Amino acid sequence: MFAKKTPEQHNGLADHAAQSAELAIKSTQRMANETLDGLSESVNDARNQVAPLLNRATEQASALAHRGLDAVRNGSQQLREKAVHASETTATYIKNDPIKSVLIAAATGAALMALVSLISRSRDRG
């Protein structure tokens, strides 16, 4: 039923199995290399597509930061100008009517003291 195989036949089968295994390994290596090459190309394509987007986003962020700084500078300059104008107007008013200015300052101080006194009493009771 089963015929005995000769050593040459065993060697032939072993050689055939070894060749088949070697072909399978080479085929797997080739497929792995092709897959890695494709993956590498995909990564390069993605990097090439993302780089301009990142550059544009960086430029936009930089422009926005510069606009913000300019707005802060302009705002502080306007505030300085208004403070100088208010100071000059107050000095002119005091020069033109010093007695009235002193009376207004005294009345303002008295009103503030009354307010502070009222607030401190309400805290003491509460």
C-alpha cells in the first residue's frame, strides 16, 4: 500500500519543500518591501500636502499677533492722549476758577468720606 521512499526521493522532497519555503519567504519580503515603499510614498505625499498648510497657518497666526500688538499700541496711545487732554482741561479749569475748583474738590472729598463711613457701618452691623 505505502511504498517505501528511497533516500534520494526524501532528499528531493526536502529540496522541493526548501525551495517552496524560500519562494514564500522571497514573495513575503517583496510584498513587505512594496507595502513599505507605498507607505513611504503616502507619508511623503501627506508631508508635502501638510507643509504648505502649516506654513500658511503660521503666517496667519503671525499676522494676527501683529494686528493685536498694533491694536494695543493704538489703544494705549489714545488712552495717553485722552489722559493728557483731561489733565490739561482740569488745569485750565482750576486756573480760570480756583475758588470754585477748591469747593468742588472739598465737596467731592466730603461725599466720598460719607460713603466710606456708610459702608463701614453697614459691614459692622452685618
